[in-house]
Amino acid sequence: MTNARLESVQGEAGNFTARVHTDPRYINEDLCTACGICTMYCPVITSDIFNEGLALTKNLHKDYPQAVPSSFYIDPKECLFVNHEMCRICASTCQAQAIDFNQTEEEHDLSVGSVILTPGFGRIDDEVLSRYGFGKYPDVLTSIEFERLTCASGPTEGTIVRPSDQRHPKHIAFLQCIGSRDETCGNGYCSSVCCMYAIKEASVAKEHDPDLDITIFYMDMRTQGKEFDASRQRAREKYGIKFVRSRIAGIQEQGDQLRISYVDGRGAHHGESFDMVVLSEGLESPEGADDLARSCGIDINKYEFCSTQAFTPLQTSRQGIFVAGAFGGPKDIPESVTEATGAVASVDSLLNKVRGSQVEKKEYPAELVIGDEPRIGVFVCHCGSNIAGVIDVAAVREYASTLDGVVYADQSLYSCAQDAQQILKEKIKEHNLNRVIVSACTPRTHEPLFQETLRDTGLNRALFEMVNIRDQCSWVHAGEPEEATEKAKDLVRMAVAKAGLAQPLPEQQIPVIPKALVIGGGISGMTAALSMAEQGFETFLVEKSDKLGGNLRNVSALLSGEDPRKIVKEVEKKIASNDLIRVYTGAEVESVSGYVGNFTTNISSALGTQVIEHGVIIIATGGRPYEPKQYCYETSKQVITQIELEDAISSGALEKDLQQVVMIQCVGSRGDDLSYCSKVCCGQAVKNALRILDKYPNADIYILYRDIRTYGFMEDYYKKAREKGVVFVNYDKEKAPVATDTDGRLSVTFFDEMLDDDITLEPDLLVLSVGIVPNDVDSLSKILKVPVTKDNFFLEAHVKLRPVEFAVDGVFMCGLAHSPKPVNESIAQAKSAAGKAALPLAKGVVSVEPIVSKVNPEICIGCGICVSLCPYQAIQMVKAGKKKKAETISASCKGCGICASHCPTLAISMGGFTNEQIRSQIKAFGG
Amino acid sequence: MGNEFNPKILGFMCNWCCYAAADSAGVSRYQYPPNVRTIRMMCTGRMDPLFIIDAFCVGTDGVFVGG
Amino acid sequence: MEEFVRKILAKIGIDSDRFVLKWASAAEGPRFVKLITDFTAKIKSLGPLGEPGGVSKDELQIKLLAARSALEKAKLRTGLGNLTKGFRKEGDYSDQQIKDKVNEKLTKSIGTEIDRNETLLRIQKQGPISFDELTKKLGASGTDIEKYVAAFRKKGLVAETDNQLSATSNQ
């Protein structure tokens, strides 16, 4: 449902009525073929909102080619018919008759068991942007405008030009924290994503134009995510992007340039001129957040984001209503995607009893046995005038009918229309066709539709072939009708050659063992296991140590006040009382064999080796604190880690007259020993500083930091700490603090930029904010054949789109094993992994696409090259008598074909893309 | 017309990348020379060097592999 | 794969610019258009395959067929497979690394395998043919060709009568 908003949610978890209001789109998306003729005729030109107003578009349009649904829409604000009852040209041009001005606003009452809120984020107010010259100086852009400029399919096709004079800028400045960390605009929080996207945009810009000179003005560079610091380093070293820690004082036009005045870390004033200024605007709460909160009956925080708790990060204040993405607080794409699946797992926990109860399964007629002789039918589509307006469709049909194996050729106005499908079925029967070719638009959108029709007639879907003569022919050669027609004929000839060799391919469904294995019993593994069980699946939870709980056992409070040890106990109790979970403590995974749906694992413990069978695996092996050797940790009792400090605070072991404490950030992290940022230590230092001040209000606390990374709402606590007198002193990695232990007297010396001098303190305590080290991953990554990063964290299949999955099907990850992160993020990720892992278990089978590879054992020489090249672990060696032969694990195969193209004896074939088929296409291309 | 050399070009395109980009170029009605004939694959991993030699054997003037 | 194919093309006398491997994501329609437009222009500037300046069409065809037969056999394919396996293992896919490794591991066998197949093909298609004639046409070292021919004779694929080589009837 698009153009829709949620009006109210009545009822209770498991039984809600959600009232949804929809505004008319004026185009029936079921009928619209997205041909785009209407938009050409729409006379109203309007600002292209998707491109931030940097381009013009038609009032009847589609934001971008991949927009979902794949249908155009009419913006009522400027439509001549909607407002003045004139025009309607679009309606007369639409041959699919999809344009419908009779559409009205509607109210829909939906019966749902649960609600997930994902309204995203809002934009920073223009008034705030205007403080930095936005709106006044044309070459001051927002980062989102700049993003559009650098986009290859954006308004300038990726060319960066100044809006004022269309010249290429040479000097570009990025200003960070626009509308973030700024109480004057009501946004005290950090937007979390802007530092990283500024680095990305600047790097992309440098790739476009290596001569660009780019400076990023920032307060703290908050690149705390996985591999983010590496990007920052690349930006500096590879692209020469300059980073200046500063506060912006003002921005003025000076000639045709923009002059930025700023104050640096020492308090000195500077001025610098730029051709373009990009404002890294923060993430605002979504527009209408208060209305949404009211209609759902949920709480929002003072910044109008959804209120959540650290241990229930996806749960709103109302039972059965969940939240994912930036509405729960500013966050980036990987985290949003992670949370989305996590929210689904939460819903599934609530509703799994009724899972699938409203699904109707489609039945197909039994498959026909086809004769050896190809009887090919070719159907050429006009697509209204989309194809026929350029290509001589009749000539293509005529030509097709002359080709070998073709027994029938036809043409139709819209092949995809309902009636055309009916005709297609009749013709298949009438002419006893055993291969079908539709020459129309792109198989990427329409192949499934035609394959479905084939299956309805009893033909295997592999007997279908599609020729793309619209998207890749008539549309792109509109001015060359003769050449386009020739091209269409060639493509049809190639398809006929291929189709002649098509064979029915089995529709395989591989049964799944509906059980899960979770490796690691910290809070991530515990959450994942509990979530799997709550979704209805038997779960094995394997923990190396003798008890569950992991690192959280050593943490006595969170920034937000909760006691993690209590929560661990609660989750532990739930696990113990859940019959579906079996816990193995003091146990390790010894070996794993099998593939998605059918794994067999040996678990070794004091009890010996136990064998379990399961369908999926979740890795939650976690991490541990870095063990410092720096800063006299090993020699002085006054030097402790934050975890040790937590223990001392909660057990009351701190000395009575604590007067001075120094904390050093990034011990071990960010190039000290570990290359990455450990993400949690800044928040931890701020938390413990505040806790000390609670007990010893007069204590002097110094936090020596490189960048304070209290992202998101944590920023409030950073501010509170500063207000309470905690002194934050920035240090450079090259000028790190020095601790000396002289005869039991500890002193710390550091350089203070403001005073431009070294300062030496003799604190009561020196607290080291040590980083996080992943637990040993070596053996597990080998057993499961899954990759790790250079820092030994597990490597996900796709950073943004598949953040908790591996390329290998059926294996998932969460928590510190993926990267350092605080507990709320670990929990969200654990739920996410459980949500993803539940998918194959809930389906009960793995459906195999017919495009998978197949090894001919007669020809295979057992060299094993395919096994080592397969990115999905989808080929294994099996014993065949005395020899070894390769064999595809269909359930894991994605059909990429790297095995086939690298097989020394051409023994591997791909479903629907056999060597013979492709080579026949090539031959047919030759004429 | 007539005398100008009109090369025969064969394109092997990945379903998820270049083939999709080509579709998207179509949706936006970008125009380009009509010389390329495309063979769709599920991934450029499928690309066997043999196919390229095959293509030149049948008189192709150029082979474009698009991942 | 890319560098491997370039080497083969170079070996049989096809301008390796006639083959490209490019990347465009699903969202990069304009980039795709540019790639295709540029490539078409490039091929136009190179002219038709096997035209003046280069080898004649028939000669090129023989070399292409030789490359094809070489690529249908296990030797070169195993080499390519093992090489790719190596890249996967090391995780180094830089252009320089690929160039170096292909050069180090495959260039020689590409040469030998294509020559070997060309030898047989020529005997099959142009035989009976004298050894000298064969060597001249192939443009490879006589000692190598001698080795190939000897092997073919041993397998019974090639026979020699009156200093003329010809394919045995079952070929």
C-alpha cells in the first residue's frame, strides 16, 4: 500500500485492527506496465523532489527506475485534471488503461496480529540549514543534494557542478553536525551516520575528480562502525581528504567563493575559501512522529524518536508494536536492515502459532512428458506502441516462423495481459508446443509470470525463454527502427537456438530439519536461542565456559541505568524454562558437516561427543576485553581497566577519598594494537565517570580521548558529564599520554592542545578504556568454511543488505563475533539472526531454483577446483567407488556458474545455461 | 549508409548487474548504438573463455562482458 | 579470466581490445550506455575482424579453431582453475597480481597448447603438408612442432608418407 498512513491501532497484541488511510495514486498499479508513455505526454513540468529539486520532472512520473511498485503516479498537487478538470492527456495515451481519475481517498481496516513501525527519519529544518548559508548561497548544498550530484543516475549523471554557474568546483568543504549535537535547534543527540557518509561522499567525489581539494570540518570523527575507521584512513591517505577538528564560526560569500571562518582545537581563528560547501545534515525524527505515536499509543522520547529500552531495542512501549530503523534512533543502513529482520523475529515469536494459516498453496497440473523434437512457439509482443512503435513486429514474427524448430509464431498487443496469457495457454495446447519464447520486455520482471502460465499448462518452466526487445531494443534504439528490427530478429534467432536445447529441470524441494544450533552463550547467543525457541524451533545452545552470560556478567550498570546482571538472570531463567532449548555448557563444536536444512554437528564436552542434527547455525562466539600491557597496567595497582573499575564501583571497593581519576581512551584500539574502533569504550568511560561523580561529587575526572564517540542518544550523557565538570582532553595518536610508575607513585603526562603544554597529573586511579578482541575464530571459520576479516571478525555476505548472513546458506552471525558493539545493538542483531535463521525452518523446505549446477560424474576427474572456487560451499567431493567426484549441493547453489566455467573437463552444466545452450546462442548470433 | 562498417558485437551480461543496468537504461530511454546482441547469464562467473573464442570463431568483431 | 583471454587473443593475433570486461551495477544505466557506446566506437575504429593489416580471415579462423580446441581440453582449463583458486586463497585480486601470475603460470602453456592444436588442425585441414611448410605457417619453433607431430603420430592421429604429413582417415 503506497500513499498510505496509519491512522489508528485498536485492540491488543495478536489481535489489532489497524486503520490505514490511502490517498489516490490515480494510476492502477496492477494494470500499469510501467511503459512510460504517459509521462512523455504529461504537460506539467515540476520540480524533481527525489533529486532534491536539482532537476525537473513530469508531474506524472516515477521517482527512479527501480521504484517499487513498478508503476507511475500522479502528484495531485499540480495535476491539471485533479485541480482544474482539464487535460487528461495521459489517460488517452495509456493503452493498458491504467490511469484512473476516479480513485478516491480510502480507509482500510486491517486485521493484524502485530505492527512494525518503520517510518525512517525526517529532514533538518531549512531554518537550521539557513544558519550556514543554505538557501541564501546557491553553492551551499545539503549532503543529500550532493549525494544526488555524485550519483551516476542523478540529475547531472554524476558530474559535480556548482548550482550557481555550472562550473566544476575545485575546493569543497564538508561541515559536520548540521542539526546534530546542537541544543540550539533542539537536537542534542548525535545523528550517528553523518561522519561516515561525509567520508563516503568525499571519497566518491575524489574518484570522480582526483584534482578536487576536500576538507571535512568536524568536532569528533565518529566512524565507530565495522571497518569505518579504515575508510577514514583511506580517505586521508589514498584520497588526500583533509580533516580539521574545529567549530564553525560563520560562512560568507566572497566573490564567487564561500568563506568559512572556524576555530581550531587550540582556540585559534582561521578563514578559508571554498567553491562549494556541503552541509552534513543530521537525521531528524520522522515528520509526524507525534501523530504516529498518538495513533499507535506508543511513547516517544524528548527528541520525538520512538522510546525503547537497552534490552528491548525493538520493542515500543505498547505490547505487539515493534520498531525498526531510524525511528528508534539515528542509525545507518546495516543497522536498520538488521533491526528490520529482528523486528520480524519478534513478531514471529508472538504469532508463530498462526504462521501460514492464511496462505493458500497453489496446485499445478502434472508435468507433461515432452517429445525430443522441439516444437517451439514464438510470441512477439507489441507492448502497445512501446515495441511496435519502433520495431516491425510483424516482420519479426514472420522471420521467427521461418526458423528451425518453430512451429508457431504469433503477435499480441500486450503479452502480459490476462487475456494474452489465456491465448498463450490455448496456443500451447492447440499446437502441442513444448518450448515457448516470448519476445517482449525484460525477463527480470516478466519471466516468472510467463513461467507460471507454462506451469499451468503442464510445461516445465525451464522450457520458457524470453527475448528482451523492449528495454534493451526498441526503447534504446528509437531512432533506428530498421537496425532495431534486425537486432530483434537476431535476438529471436539466438533464443530459438537456445530454446531448442532446453530440457525440463526438476523442481527440487529439500526437506529441512527444523532445529537450530547457536554457538556461544553470551547475551547475543542467549537472545538468539531464546528467539528461535519462541518462534517455535528446537534450539541447541553451545557455550564454551561453564555458564551462560558472557561479558555482561562483569558489567554492573548501563549508561541508561539498567543492571545487565539482572537481565542476564531473567533471560537465563527463560531459557531454562523453555522446553525447546537444550543448553550445553563447557562444550565446543568439534565438527560440522552438511548444508542448509541438514547439518550434522559433533559437540564435545566433559560428557564426551554428542551428535546433533539441525537446519541452521547462528554464530555468537563473542569477544573479550583487550589485555593491556601499556600505561604501567602490569606494574601499578592504581592502573585498572574500565571493567575492573565497574566491579570496584559496584562492590564498594573504591577507596574512600577518591580525588582524581584519569581515563585513557582507545587503549588497544584504533591503531594502538587493534586496527579498529571498539565502539563501546567512549560510552563506558562517560558512564563510569558519571558513576564516580555520583559517589564522589568532588572528584576530578580527566578523560583523554581521540574522538569521543558517544553517538546517538548517548550524546546526552557526554553532555551531562561535561556539565558535571569531567574534563575531556583530546590527544593525538602520535602524542599519546605517558604513564610512569616511580617507586609506586603513578603519574600521567599528556599534551593539552588548548594550553599548548604538557601536563602531568598524579591521579589516584588511571583507568584504561580497553578495546574488544574477538574470541578465537580460527577453528570455527575453518570448520564452517566461512570468512573472517583481517581483524578476525566474521565477515557478512553483504555489509548493508545481508548484515547477519554468510554467503553460505544457513549460517548466520550476531554480537561481538561480527564486530564490537554495545548490548542493545547485540540484542537487535541476535534477534535479526534468529529472524533470518527461522526462514528456512518455517518454510520446512529449501526450494531449489532450477538454475543450479549439475556435475556429470562420467566426465568429472575429481580435481576439486570447483569445490575451492565455489563462493557458497555448494559443491562437495563424494566418493564414487575408488574415485572422488564432485557433486552439487543443490540447496546451497546460487547458479553463478563459476564451477562450470572453470571445470577442466567441461563436466559441469548449469540449469538453463548449459554450455551447449550458450554455445548454440553464440553460433546463432554468427548467423 | 551501406559502406560504413557496422560491427557485430556480442555481449554477455550478468542478470543482476549489467543486464539490469541495460534494462534501467531502457526505462530512462537512453539511446545507444544498436550493434550489441546480448546473451544473459546469471553471473559473470559463468563466463567461460571458450565462449569468447567461440564468438570470434563466428565472426564477432567485439565481445563485451558486463558484470 | 580476463587477463587469460587477453593472452590467448594476443597469441592468435586478435587485438585484445576487441574484448572487454566491465562492471556496472543495476542502478547504473547511464554508465552502461557509456560503456556500450565507447566499446562500439572502439570496435568501429579497429575495423572488421581479420581485415587488412592483420592476418587473413582464413588464417585467423585456423588460429581461432586451434584456440578453441585448446580451451576444450583439460590442460589450459586446469591451469586457469588452479590460478583462480590461488587468487581466492590469497585474496589478492589486484590487476598487477593477476597480470604477473598469468604471465608466470599460464603464458607459456597458452603458447604451447595453441601451437599443438594448430599443428593438428593444419595437418587435418591443409594436409598432406610438408613439415617445413607446416613450420612456416605456424611460425613456431621447429623442435616444438616436431615434438607435437611425434606425439600425434604415436597416437595414430597423423601419418607421414613421402615427407608429407596427413591426418589419418578416422579424423
